[in-house]
Amino acid sequence: MTNPYELRIGDAEREAAVSALGEHYAAGRLSKQEYDERADRALAARTQMELFPLFADLPRPQGARRAPTLSQPGPAAPGWPRRRRHGGFPVVLILLGLLLLLHSPALVLIVIGIWFLVSRLLRRW
């Protein structure tokens, strides 16, 4: 099996490396001469392995990719609609309607309890 770092890269990866080098140059970490040399090497690179030495002595960017956490949902995947949150107003109207129709507060409380449990289970699932 081939080492993934020895696979060939495309123009997009080369341009991303030159862009990252430009950010380091703008931050003052590289001189103009160092930036030019590294940018030329990045544009001539054929594999990921050839790009690694260009960044070995530079710090990682602050905005590096992180795995999304459960508390911070990421953007919806293309083709998947975002789940809309509805307020509790329609639920209150339904419960008031049940109360008026059934004339039984105990039955309405049972319905409210079942609705609460089901909504909690579905939200976690």
C-alpha cells in the first residue's frame, strides 16, 4: 500500500501552500527571499512529502481544522435541510384545545406528560 504522503498533489494543494506561506510572510516570520524560495519549491512540489519541509520551522495556523463538537453544530451538509426549531406556541394551542374538548384536566396532564417524554426522546435520538 502506498504512503498517503507520497501521493501526487494538484494545483489546488500547491496554491494553498503558497497562500499559507504568504500569510507567514505577512506576519513577518519569513523574509522576502525565504518566501520566494519556499514559494518556488511549493509550486514545483509533486507530493505532500515535498511540502512538509517548507513549514517545518513555522507555527501552525490558529484557525486549524477542528472536529465539530456536539455543542457547536456545523453547517448543514449540502442537500440536507436544517432542522427548524418551532416555538411552543402551536403546542400550547393544541393543549388548550384538548382541555376545552375533554373537560378533564387529568387526561390533559397525561397527554402533556406523554408529549414531553416523546419529544425528549426524539430530540436525543
